[in-house]
Amino acid sequence: MKNKVNQMKIEKDMTVKQLAKAMSDSGVMGAGRIGKAVEVFEKILEEKQKNKKTGKEDCKLFFGLAGAMVPGGMKEIIHDMLISGTIDVFVTTGANLTHDLIEGLGYNHFKGNADVDDAELNKKGIDRIYDSFMPNNVYEGLEGFFEKIFDELPKEMNIRELLWEIGKRAPKNTILHICYEKQIPIFCPAISDSGIGLMIWGNLEKGKKLKVDVFDDLKEISRLAWDAKKPAVLYVGGGVPKNYIQQAMQFSPNAAAFGIQITTDRVEPGGSSGAELREGISWGKLNKNALFADVRCDATIALPLIWASVKK
């Protein structure tokens, strides 16, 4: 027992980066894990900086995003990570894209209360995401947007191409538009499980034509993983986005060399969302010598701390 636990001391005017360093120096429990995640992220950014110097894209960061991140106030952080060039490949849920597009169309989420009568909210046309509220009439605006652009869309695509085509026509301050403008490959395997999916289905029910190849994206993300010599993964939550990236890592010649996971799920039920990153070593998804950090924390706490600590 040579390394003692350093007790954190909060100084006046302490920066977030300094706070993260103090967490890292403490080295244990939740604070230690946040500090470790910052260290891993900094290593990823160092590798990506080498990419710029060599002209090679050896290190690519695959970002899997699940959970109610936009209703939870994380929209601008996600936008910033994409705009900055930090994220090379983005996999997310249809819900995150829907809530983000809703905000881009001029609507908002509102501070609410989890201890309310949900039947009363239903009468008032308010949808609840824990203690974040959203007026149900946002779907009218979403429907109008898709009615306006639907006929402009190519009639046969994969999901990534569809998302870029929607992004091309979406408001500038949206994930979809940023990914289109920056040409960041964006994948949403479960797009039909969302408000956006409902809007597309609604147009199909009117007799309009659109064919989306849901399997073709596997070829694209597999190629991206295959080409990366030092792939890195960052998971916020789990579910489909995490597994979609994990299986791409499993069948590429180079498993992830770096990994960060932020989740509140538990490991015991055996689900992917709660599984420790090191479990992926047994599958060939994570390199046995990888640098990684598992953070058991609400992502609306951990993600801002980590990003603010590494942002240049």
C-alpha cells in the first residue's frame, strides 16, 4: 500500500480542470473514476493530434449516445463535441435526434417536477421525461417539417444517408445538420423507434415512397472500425448505440485501444448497458492492453465535468 488517497481540497476560483485533477489524485470511488476518464480522454485527444501531424486517421473516436440527453440539458455539449472535430463516428438513438430536432425547430424543454399527477399533465398536453417537461404540440411542428422535406429525399438510401439528407434540410443548430455539414458518419440503427420514425412512417402511410436499407449501414461502420489502427470508444448510456459500436470493434482487426463509459446501469443483470468495458476484452471488442475508465454516474453530471476538463 504505497499510494495514499489524496484528500481533495477545494480552492477559491478553482477551474473544472483543476477539480478533475484533484479527483484523479484522490484516485478512488466516483471521483477517482471521473479523474481516470479525463486522463483517458486526454490520451485520446493526444492520439488524434498525432493524426493531424501524420496525415493519418489512426485514432478514431466512436461516440455512442443513449439516454435523455437533450431533455437533460446536454444539447450544446453534444453539439460542441461534434463541431470541435472530437467525434469521428456518431451512433445515437432516434429519441436524442428527435428531441434535438424539436429544439432546432424552435421548441423547448422545460423544468418540471417528477412528483406530479401524470394524468393532469396528459390533460394539459405535457409529456414528462422524469422532471423535464415537453409540450406535446411539438409533434405538430415536427410533422410540418417532414411534410415539407419528404418529397425532396432520395427514394432509396441506408440510414446514415437518410440522416445526412434530413440534416441537409434541418436547422443549423441541430445534431443532424452538424453531422451533415461536418460529414461525420451518423448511425441510428433504431431510427423507427422514435418521433422521427413516426413522422417517416406517417408519410409512407400517405402513399409516399421511401426505401431504407437498414443493413447497409453495417458495412459502413465496419469499414470505419476496420480502418482505425487505434480506435477509441466513448459511451454515454448503453443500449443500441453502445452495442452497434461494440460489434463493429469485435469484427475489426484492431479492438478499441481506449474506452470511456458513463452509465448508471448495474452489471449483475448481464445487460450491455451496465457491462464493464473490460468485459469486452473477452469478445475482442476491447484491446487487452487498452486504457479505459468506467464511470458509474448520471451522465448529466459526468459528461459536463469530463468535457469541460479536456476541452481546448
